Amino acid sequence: MKTKLNKFNINTCLKILLLLGFASFYLFTVFSGSVKQYVHPRIIPYIIFAAIVMVLIAILLMGELLKKQHMKTKSWTLLFFLIPLLMGFALPPKTFDSSTKATGSLELSSNTINETNKTSSKPVIEQDQTPIEQPVEANDVDDIIDSNEIDDSLDNSSNNISSDISNNISSDSRNDVINLDNDIIVMDDTNYYKYLNEIYENLDKYKETKIEVIGFVFKDNKEFKDNEFVPARLLMVCCAADMVPIGFLCQYDDTVQLEKDSWVKVTGILDSTEFEGNKIPIINATTVQQVDEPEDAYIYPY
């Protein structure tokens, strides 16, 4: 009696197992929270969608399990897809730091720092012709004086309004972007990228302001002095492959004693300095405290 096992489609069975395996891995990373070690959070909905599609395809393929395979293919070639799947489950994700060679170079500059303000010049009116003088009658003198007084009053009121508007803008513009906490700029995961850009682009506005920031000790740059380091964070735009360390240069007397890649909270005063031909912010640190690594170590621009 012939067995029906020869009708079992091994190739389809392997495809179903691989699809369910990758779907399980995707969903596991999402629900465990480790997905943020691989990709930007905005990619998560697409990962869930991909996992659902894989499960649906696997269900549809189940109808082919007992059908004879029409094309002869080498089923063992599908095992190559098993290698990355097993590595995904076996190797836990690790937070990148300055020792990770996959990250980009440290960014301590802003494209907007050296931008010059464009000023518009008023057109010059050349008077080549001498105006024809006409006699002024006595009755017109009062009208001319009244007209001049009205023009002067309008100019003065216009200047006052413009001055008031500019004063209000200059006083409120700082608070529109950065909210001070007891006169301190406190940078956290939610505002880090926005505050960083604002300070780089409008450095003079924030000089002599107290600041508090958390980051890992970055001391790899050869341009740093012995008392300089960066409390850095890794910026992820899309995925782990495009991460770049960012932060503020920090001046601290005991920098030598700080362990590389350890997480610290820096409190100090903002100032400016020259670095590789650019004017950049620098923190004159008053205190540097050891802290635990944040739950979400990466910074996302949006």
C-alpha cells in the first residue's frame, strides 16, 4: 500500500515556517519594545503590517501542503533564510555607543550658524532736475504747517508701533522654542533635538544660560582638549544603520576621570567657542554626575 507522504510539499512547508518565523520575530520586537533598537518608531506600523501579511500568506499556502510540487526546486536553499531569523532570536539587541563603528562621525556644527542676515537696500532717488519754484500764498502757509504736523505724528506713531512689536517679538521668541525650568534649560528625550537645533542656530540668545543635559561620555575626537568631552546622544533618522552622535562640547576639569561611554548628567553654563573653524556652543560644566542609561537611549528628529 502506497503512502501519501510523497504528496507532502516540503518546499511549501518550509516557506510557511519561515513566514511565520519572521512574523513572530517582528511582533516579538514590537511588543517587547526592542524594535526601537533597530528602527525609528514611525516604522513600527509598517512592521506590524508586514507581519500580518506574512501570516496571511502562510495561511493561504497551507492549501498547497498536500498538493504535488509541479516544479522541481531545491528546498534546502530556503534554509539560508533561516540564518538571519535564528540570529535575530539568538542575539539580543544592544544599544550603540561611541565604540560602535557602524555609527557616523560626531556632529558639532550647524549649517545655519554661519548664515548671514540679508539686508535690503533702499533705492536711491536721483534728482537731476531742479524743481520749479512757485510762489506760496499766505493762505496756504497754515495748510502746509498742518500737513507737516500730521505727517510727523503719523511717523512717530508708526515708529512707536514698530518698536513695541519688535520688543514683544524679541522678548517672547526665546520662550516660544525653549521652556525654561527655574531659569534652566532642561533637555530630555522629548525636546532634545528641538532644543539642540535652537541653541546651535541662535547661540548668542542663550549664552550665560544654565543648562542640564544627559548623555554618554564621548571622547574619541582627536581635536578635543584634555578637559573636553561631549555628553552625546545617538540620532536615529530611519534605522540603526544611519545613527550619528550629536551633542554639545563640554569643558570639565575632571574629564580624564570620566569613563568612556558611561552615562552622565551635566549641569553647567552655556557659552561659545571655536571648533574646526565653526562657532559652536560649549557647556562650562559645574557638576557631572553618573546616571543610569535612559530607557530610550536614542533621539529621533521627528
